[in-house]
Amino acid sequence: MKPFITDPGGNIAWQVAGETAFPATISPKQVQRETLKLGGMQSCTFAAADLGLPKIFSGGMSLAVTPTTNHTLMKVELRVKEWGAHAFTHFRPGLQSARGYQASTPRGGLATDYIACGARVEGNGAKNIRDEIIGVINIDDKALTGNPALEVFAAGGLVTRIELGEVPAFAARHYLLSELSSGKIGPHDLTLRLVDERATLLMSVVHLDYVRRDLSLDHGSDRFSTFNDYGCVASA
């Protein structure tokens, strides 16, 4: 496995090369030729906090793996020490899986069609109650710049469509939903849909609860990730 971290511009912010090494949580016995190698039934912990990244940093982590493995075996934990809170989820499938999802005819040619549920934006005056951090990463291997749109749905249907602007190849961008919506979204339970016609993007969401001082993670899903197994055609 070869992990690397990119910034909002798509530039490499961290990777193992030369004097840059894996964090101390990785056993030297699991490293071969600047690559993390795990044998049968082996595991490891990768502590991103130990990488020496800038104190204020925003980006995304990718993991090149051979041979092909199950993305659900790779977990990620997020901690907010000020709240004493943490949340846990698993990685998203990579480009190989995405290309398979894109082949579905009912998809309508969209390169990206990603959804996350359970979102909410709510406040009381200047006090935040609920909000969402939306993470978008461009994993397209054709060096395509994304121009995604975020569609926000409530129980009554589409609430708003927000153009997010350019997301360069391998860039990882983060957005605060309350800033994107500018008060246009009421306190409803929401579903978020990320669409892009050309570039392959992934979306994950951090749900923030300022009252409970807690958070949870939604790794998001391609809308056609189970389409081949569970179609929409009615059967007798």
C-alpha cells in the first residue's frame, strides 16, 4: 500500500520518499521500499497527526493498493479533542469501482453521482446548532478538472443547487454547508447529491452537532454502487 496526501490544489502534501518516513505507529518491519506491506491477518495504525503537516491544513488522503482489496477493510477515525468526541467510518471505493458504476446506462452519462444523507443546517441567531463539513476529492486519473454541483434535497424535493467551482485533479476541497447555503436552507433533514458530468469525484460528510458537542461521519455512496445488484425494474 502506498498512502499519499494531497492539498486543495491537487499538489502532493505528503508521501513517503527520501527522508520522509511513515509515522511511528507503523512498524519498520511492515515497510519495504517506501511501501507499506501487510501479510495475511496483519493490520496497522496510520496516525495522520504525526505526519508533521502544517498546523492549519486541509486535504485528502488516498491509498494506492495492490492487489485489489475491499475498501471496507480500511478504516478512518476523526477526533475533536475540544469536544472529547470521535467518529469512525471506512474508506470509499477507488477509481476501478467508480468506472464500473459509470457504465450503467440509466446513469445518464454522469461521471459523478454521489449521495450522503442525514444532513442538517440549523442555528438560533448567532448560535450554531447543526452543520455539515462536506469533503470532495477528485480521483480521476485523466487529469480532468471537476466542476461539480451540490444538490440539496428535503422531504418536499429539491431545495437548492449550488455550484462548487473547479476542483483540480487529485485536489481535496472542504466546504461548510451553512456558508454555501447562505441561509437559503431551513432546518430540515437533508440529502446531499454531488454531480459532475466529466470528472470522477468522491464526497464524504462530517455531521456536526454543536448542542451535544458531537460528530458523526457519512462516507457517502455512489448512487449506482448497488444498481447492478438491486435494479429498479419491477418484477413479479
